Amino acid sequence: MWATIRRIQRLYAKHSKAWTSVRPPKPIRWVRPRGNMGKINFDAAVQNDFSLLAAVCRNYDGQILFAWTKRAPPGTPSGTHLVGEAKAALFAVQEASFLNNRLVEFEGDNLQVCNALSLENFQPDWSISSYILDARALLCKQLSWKVHHVGRLANGVAHSLAKWAARENLVGKILVHCIPTDVLDGNGFFQPNKRENRLRARQKRMEAHSNTDKILSVADHY
């Protein structure tokens, strides 16, 4: 009996140490789209009597190309965030169909909506199934597309735009210079992708070699 108790205590201590040693996840920032793809982030500000949908399209440099908002009825069940997020996803896909660039990545911060769009056999909640089916039908017309789930921080501009537009009752195409800076600063800096990291590492190596050559040249001179 005592041997069993000691074994349980050892297992408890082992697992407790494992949990406490896990590092907290790093904050996730907006990441540039790959190559010549555009990236559209979407979100919704859900109110009691309506939802304000927002979609923001940016290029590789992080420059905002388009920003759209749309007022939508709350849906059924009334005013749920899940329905609002699904409507925002459909809105983003609809706006993407009008772009010249047929290579698009989509990002949202609702896991179920993103999984429903990106995973073929995923069965979404009944309340959003019609929006997902419509969005999938439009995505099939895109030359290339991807849907990613990201944290709220990485979706900050779309989130802030939806809240601001709901407060100001603004719908339609929003000119970038009309958007307040605090909205644009929702995630104003982005995380370098792997290609950028490789280029920076290569540049540092070249600079290091250049400095070494200069030192050797000075040494030879003396």
C-alpha cells in the first residue's frame, strides 16, 4: 500500500514539474503573406440588433490595399458570435472574388469557422452551415487560397476596424486615410516569415565576412 502511495506521489511530482516547466506561448503577430499572395483578415463586432462585419486586405509589405465593412442582421441564434464570425468569413470571401489577385490567404480568430472552411470533412455547427457552404462555393473559384486560424492579436486590425465601424455606423469600402491610427495599430508590426529570416541571416554572415576581410587587410598592411 505504502509503495503504491509513494509511486503516486512520484508521478504527481513528475507531472507537476512538467506542467510548470512549459513556457507560455509567444504573442502571435500578423505574418506577411507568402510570395505574391494577398492576405485578408476578417472579424465581426456582434451587437444585440446587428453585426458589423469587417475585412482587411494587405500585401506582402503589410500595406492595406482594401478595407470593407458591412452591416448584417444578427442571425439565428440571435446575436451569437459564432454566426457573426461565419458571416464575416463569407463577407471576406465575397470581397476577394472581386480582386484581380486570385491568390489569397484568409485569416480569422474563430477556430470553428476557420476549420469549417479549410477542412473538407469538418462538420460545422448548424447555425453557420449555410454561410460555410456559400463561402466554400466561392473559394472553389479562386486559383489558390488558404484559411488560417490566428489569435486575436494577429487579427487586431480587422477586430479594431469592426468595432470602430460599428460605433461610427460606417459601411462599405473604407478609405485607408480615413481609418484612425489606433485602429490601424491593432497589430501594426508583423512577424518575419522564414524567407525573411533566411535573408537576414545571410546578410549578417556576409557582413561578418566583410568585417573579417577588413581586419585581415589591415593586419597584412602592418
